Amino acid sequence: MKSAGTQNAALRKRLNKLADRFPQIEIARRTGVAPANVHRYLRAGRIPAEFCLALVEAFDLSPDWLLKGEGEPITSDLKADTAAKAGDLLDLVKAMNAVARMRLGAVVGDRDRHKLRELSETLQTFDRLKERMNDRTRPVLARLLDDLGQALAGMDIARARVLRETAVELSRLCTDDTLLERLDTLQSGVEYLTGQLEPALEFDRRVFARRVRDGRLSGDDDVSQLVHLVMSLRETGRIAEARRVCGAILSLMDEQAVNSRGALEMRIFMGSFHVELGDLEQGLAMLREAYPRIPRESRIAGTILMARALMLAGVMDYFEAHTFGYRTAGGSRLLMREACFREDPAMLAHAARHLIGTGEPCVPHAEYDAQRTQLVQRALEGKGRAGDFQRMAERHPPVTASRYMRDLLLAVHAAQHARLLGDRRELKARAEQTHGALAAIPPEIHPPIELTALHLKNAAALGKTGPWPIRTAGALKDVSAWVQRGYAGLAALQ
């Protein structure tokens, strides 16, 4: 660690560099410090922190440069660079205007070949200026993207938003495909971390389209940049599109990448999408092949997807899933939903006792899944009351990426609660609401199997009084069809 004297000497050296560019009287005027004190700080003694702060604010200096000697003074470098770019931009506009002023009719025929030469020279000038703009913009944009990536990694969303806005403006002067693709990837990250999955999807699709166009995917780094796309598609219910994207990613990988961790993770995702879309056998085969080959520290998402598939297949129960793999809050949410789905008192009691709380792998008490678990448990014990679910959902709403999924989830769960309480009037109203929510879902969005199955169970409880053409026999027949395809975990609904 540097001594105070060494740090002061290094700081004074940088202050003198600043004084080489600005007179001491100017430094005194801008910082509000007496000229005699400025002179003293540049020569000897301790340099007050207040003076350093005043310098940063007055001259727009980089604190990293002033205090640690890292980087460059922002004012001098960026202003000079901006001025140079502004001059280039002015020349670029002049060249564009020169092209625009030329009449195409004037360059037809041998008599006006000099017009063609003039046009060619102007276009060459335009290309040179454009490339010069690129040369000046690339390093600045690259540094901005580095800072944006660091802000996202540190979950500094406020700073990330400011850096993103600046990078987007600067990108207008850059045509470097690599940097522009990186910007799109980082913009997706900003949207994803702020819960805006639809905009995140659009940026991820643009990145994916470039990869498909160029036919390039060489390894984990390339694949990891597409994970946001797959996750966003999954969370918004676009399961069929997510499966197609996974297939395309796997087909674009070169021979060296097919056994990489990224490829194995994509196979995990693709297997889970097969399961969601009704192809349990193929999905389980992919999951069982890929899951053991992924490093243990990277199995968090894979463990949840694997457990979910095995529970749907009826080969793993709630308590086995609780001890399966590395426990996380995401896995606890999965178990809570399983306990509520099965309406099993022992599972619900275990979930309420062991899965709700503070710290990993528990789910906070205020979360929707924790509240619903306790609500279903009380309803089964005969302690619930009408209106409990509505009040809970208003105070602790579910976090979903799609309003269609939120509307369906709330309607199905409200109908289940009414059914457990024996409130047929409320059940009928909520089941009708569920039917409307299902009808409103766009065809590209696929509801989770459990929500559909739970809706069928709610409908079956109404018998012939249902307000839509689903009757008891039809509902049970639909559930039986899933069970016959291997989804033995749904047999409890029959």
C-alpha cells in the first residue's frame, strides 16, 4: 500500500500537469480557492480532499485520473476528440450535400464525363470521411460499452441507463458491426434487468439475426450472448419460438463447440421446451443426456428444469425434488407451485416450514408464491375465507413477464381457491374469467401445462353448470390425454 507521502507526490505531479494547461489564477477562480493556496498545493504539503473535489467538478476531470493516475483527463481528451469529430462531421455533411446537388440528368452522355468524375471524387471523399468518423468513434464507443458492461455486471442500473443513452447516440456515427452488435446485446441486458422483456426480446432477436445471417457461432461466448433471448422467450411464454431458436443455435455451432458448456445448456433448454410442448419422451432424453455433463457449479437452471420435467413425468415427487441438486430460491418456488398444484397438506406444510424465509434458498414471505402456499394450506384446513385470495393478490402481485400470463395465472389460482372453499358462485365467475383469459392469449404464447390442467380441474368441479362448452367428462378426457403421453404427474387431477 502506498504511503501518504507517495500518494501526495503522485497527486501533485498530476496537478502540475493540469497547471501546465491552465494558469494557476484560472484554477483558483474555477475552484473558489485562494491563489496562494493553489500555489502552495502545487509545491508542497497535504492536498485537501475538498480541493480535489472542486477540481473534478470545475474541470470535469476524471476522478480515476486525478486520484489514481488511471485513464485520461476527460475534459482535454474528449473535448479535443469531439471537436475533431465535429469537424469531420461537417465535412461529411458537405460531401453529402455536394452529391445531392448533382442532377443525375447532367451526368448522362459523353459530353458530361467530367460530371461523372466529379461525382466519383465526391463519393470517394464521402467514403474517406465516413471511415475517418468511424476511426474516431470506435475507441470511444468501445470504452463506453466496456463501462456499460461493468455497470450491468455490478447491477448499477442507473449508471447503465445513462451510459446506454450516450452509447446509442454515439453509435449513430459508427458502422462497426461488432460494436453495434455488442451494443444491442448490452441494451437487451438493460431491458432484461429492468423487467422490460418485450424490448429485450427485440434486441436479442437482432443479435440472433446477425448470427444466423453470418452463420457464426463458435463457442460459449457466442452462445452465452443468446441466453437472454432464450430466457426472455421462455418467460413470456413463447415456448415454440424458444425451441426453434435453440434448434437454430445448436445447428449453427461448429464441431468444436457442440460439446461446449454453452451447447449443453442449450440442449437443457431445448429438452425443457419439448416437455412444455407435449413431447415428454424426447425432452427427457435430451435432459438426461446433457444434465450430467454440465459442471456442477453451472447446473442451477438445469436442476430446476430437470426436476420440473421429472415431476411432470411422475418419476420424482416433491420430497425427492427437495433434495435434488443444488438448492436455490428458484427451486423453492418450483416446489411451492408443485405443492399448491397437488393440494397436498403434507407438501404444503413442508413448504411453509422450510421454503419460506430469508436468505438463499428460501423465498421471502412477501412474495406471491409464499403467500399463495399459505393461502392454499389454510383453505385445505377449512380456515380460509372468501376474498382472501383477492386481497393477497393485490398486496403481493405475481411477477410475470407477460400480462397474458398474469391474467391467466390469477384467474386459475382464484378459481382454485374458490373451489377449495366450496364457493361455487365464485368458482363459476373465476372459471369464466379463466376461459376469457385463455381466449385472449395470442397463438404464439403457450400457457404452462399445470395452469391448463388446474383450469380443467376447476371446470370439472362445476359439472354441467359451467358457462362454456367444457363439461366434466371433456375436462377429464383432456387430462387423460396428457397422462397417456407420459405426464403421469398430472394423474392426480383425474
